[in-house]
Amino acid sequence: MKTKFNISMWGLMAVLAVFFVACNEKEQGDVTKPVVRLIEPEDGDQLLIGDEHGVHFEMELSDDVMLKSYKINIHPNFDHHGHNLSKATATEDFNFNRAYDLSGMRNAQIHHHDIVIPANATPGDYHLMVWCTDAAGNQTQVVRNIVLSHDAPEHEHH
């Protein structure tokens, strides 16, 4: 009789454990971060200053439930120390900050040339950052080191 009681208690405890774990998973909701595969620009790429066609930007995004948006940010990665007093050759640090809506999508193939680096952009090291957020607020970030240059090879645009 004691053996049947022990087996019954172990069985009841197993059922309760499964129930509590299942309830806890439902309460957490979507906790999986979206997947970002940034294809171009690659880390260390040189981007051409003044290219009116824009930077070739390509990536793949996916989520197990639903995507919400992605954001691209480019900002200088240098200390701005300089002694150039000539206005004729003045440059400006390049900054790019734009968000894109992906509501209603689980997968997205991104290909655009929205990033245009003006001819007066300051050459040098920059960070390119991409954030992808899903509908539940989970976020994945990718960071690339890039170089803005007047000598960068032109990219074939397609």
C-alpha cells in the first residue's frame, strides 16, 4: 500500500511540475530574439564618399513569431581632433539614423541604397549599427567597423 502511495505521489508531483512549467512558458510569451544576417557592408569595408548611388545595404531578417522594425545608425568612431582652419576644405562628420517598419512580417530580405554619403563627409573610421526588434520587443544588434574614404572602390549597383 505504501508503494502505491509513493507511486501516486510521484505521479502527482510530475503532473504538477509539467503544469507549472507550461504555465510559466505561456506567461513569458515570445522571448526569442530576431535573427539578423547583415550581408553588406562587411566589417572593415571602405565606403566611397560622394557616391550619389548610395551604399549597397543588404541583409536578411527573421523571427519565430513576428518582426516589428529595424534601425540603421552610422556615426564617427574618431576623436575629432584636428587643426584644419580652411573653410574651402571643411568636412562634416557623417551621421545616418533611420528606422524602417516591418510590421506583419516574419522574414524580410532587405536591399536598398538609402545611405548616401555626401561629398563633404569627413573621411575616417565609423561604426555602422543595425538593430532589429520583434513584435514582443526582443532586440538583436549587429555592429560593423567601416571606413569612409575618397579612394574606396566603386560598388557595382544592381
